[in-house]
Amino acid sequence: MRRMLLPACLLLLSSSAALGQEAGRYPPDMADRVQACTPCHGAAGKGTNDAYFPRLAGKPAGYLFNQLEAFKSGRRKYPPMNYLLAFLTDDYLRQFAEYFADQRPALPERPPTEASKPVLDHGHVLVTQGDLDRAIPACVSCHGGSLTGQSPAIPGLLGLRASYISAQLGGWRYGTRTAAAPDCMQLVAGRLTEDDVRAVAAYLANLPQPADPAPSAAGSYSLPFGCGSQPGGAKP
């Protein structure tokens, strides 16, 4: 089914790109242009019941652009996305990023969790407190107290399925997903055990939508270490 969607998605993306390459903010008809993204990522990027595809809505534009550029360059590998983005310009990718960053649909309905209370409790500790003995910072220290991220490039962690979160943490742990050095997520994820990953994923996937789902403003808080994917993040 996913392969069948590719030709139609590519045609729509390519024809939309040909309509205009306005730099900066997205044009008024961007909602029509991003219909190619809807089959996988849901209307307005809200996510779907398919755990394989992440929610895009509300994530900071800088983060979304970084991921689009990574797929375009092949640094982040998923053949359908690599193929779809290969010939789109950076200006057009920025318009996609700005559009989805502005969307605020409700989080998808949470499926019942199969995780036990001890697993969820372990996840809660790692997400909110970290583990100082293993040099694991709390998720909230980078992704914010409400886990909605921080502009311009730290993503929110809500509205994602546990299996997707586990897969991404696994990618960071084993080096199949990377970012600019210093690769802070690879450093953190490399210190997690399989049990840690399951616990964090289950806990995050079970959180409700906060009253304000918007990312924190840039500079709202400082990161605990340098992170190459963030502006000025390579500095210690």
C-alpha cells in the first residue's frame, strides 16, 4: 500500500513545487500542497493509527526542516522519504516545515497501554529526573517540562506511539539515526538499556495533551550539554 502511494505523492509534491518557490513563510495554498503528506502523517500532520509514521503537527519548524533535509541528503534513511524529497529545494522544504509547525490538531487517541505500573514508573523517573549515576539527563531537561519541545529545533515528544519512540531510540543507540556532532541524542540513547527504552516509550506514549501544546520559545531554558543540531549547540 505504501509503495502504491509513492507515485501519486511524488507527482503532487513535484507539481506543487512547480507552482511557486516563494522563500520564507508558506503560501496561502500550502494546505493543498501538503495533501501528499496526509496518507502517512494524517490531516494537518496530526498523525494516524499507524505507529510507523510520526505526528508532525506543532513540532518546531527548525526541527522539521532538519529532518526533511536529512531525508533529502540521505543522512536519515527511509527510501520513500528519500525518494520523495530528493529534488525539492530547501526553500520549499522550509515552507513545509513552517506549515506543519503552525498546526495544532488534538493529539491522536491514545491506545490502551500494555505496560505495567513498574514499567511506567521507571519511565516516569527517566523522563522527569533522568539517572545521574549513568549520566542520563531527564527528557524534560531538553524537551521541556511539558515535553512540547523548544523553538527553533527541539521536538515535542507527545502524540507518538510507543513502538515509534522505541524505534527512534534504537536508531540513535545503534547509529542508524544520526545528527550533527556533538550528537547529543546518540550520546544519551547509548546509555539506555532495552528496559529503559521500553519504559520511556511506554510512559511518553501514555501522556495526555497539555493545556498549551506549543513549543517553548527559543531560549526559554538552557540545555544540559552541547547539541550539534541546535543553533550554537556545538559549543560546550
